Amino acid sequence: MTPGASQHSKGQPGIPRAALFGLCPRCGAKGLWAAPAQFAEACTACGQAFAAHEATGRSLYPALLPVIVLLIGAALWLDDNVALPVWALVLLWGALVPTVVVGVLRLVKVLILAARIARETEQ
């Protein structure tokens, strides 16, 4: 076991796996997501409440703003250097932007959920 790891974290999914596959940070069962970036009410296997720990609103701005700035910069760079037709840009950015934003939201929400659960179990 690595230093700092406890028996409680053994066998649990990592943050990226939990975010991508919708695994419960406590028991590893599927069912974390009710919508693309919205938690389910609770885990069906262990009963861990997710909705009570969900980060919403302004608390997610620090994670999303840099991603949005990078996407805008990438769009401007692509337009200057490649000059794709408008229909290709609509298809590209119409698929890429929601995918990236939902992916970042999932990752950040699982990080916040894991931190809040860890803090709750320490008390």
C-alpha cells in the first residue's frame, strides 16, 4: 500500500474512471450520472447520496473559464491557419465544444464529490 493510502480507498475507482464511466467513488458501482453532467440522486448499490454533494453554478466557473478560453483560441487559430468551410466548422465545433465541456464538468464534479465525501467521512 502506498504512503497516505487507507483501507477505505482500496479497490475504489480513480477520479478519471469514475467521471468517464459513471462509477460511484465509494463502491465502484455504475450509476453516478443521471444526465450527461448531472449526478443521480444516490448510488443504487451502496446508497451514497450524490445529489446533496453536487457542485453547481458559480463554483464551476474556475474550471470552465480556462477551457472556454482555450476552445476560443483553438477556433481562432484554426480559422486563421486552415480556413475550413463554414459547414465543416459548424460540424467540428458543434460536436467538439459540448463534448469537451461535458467532459470537464464530469471530471470537476467527481473531484468535488470525492473531496466532499472524504471530508464527510473524516468527521
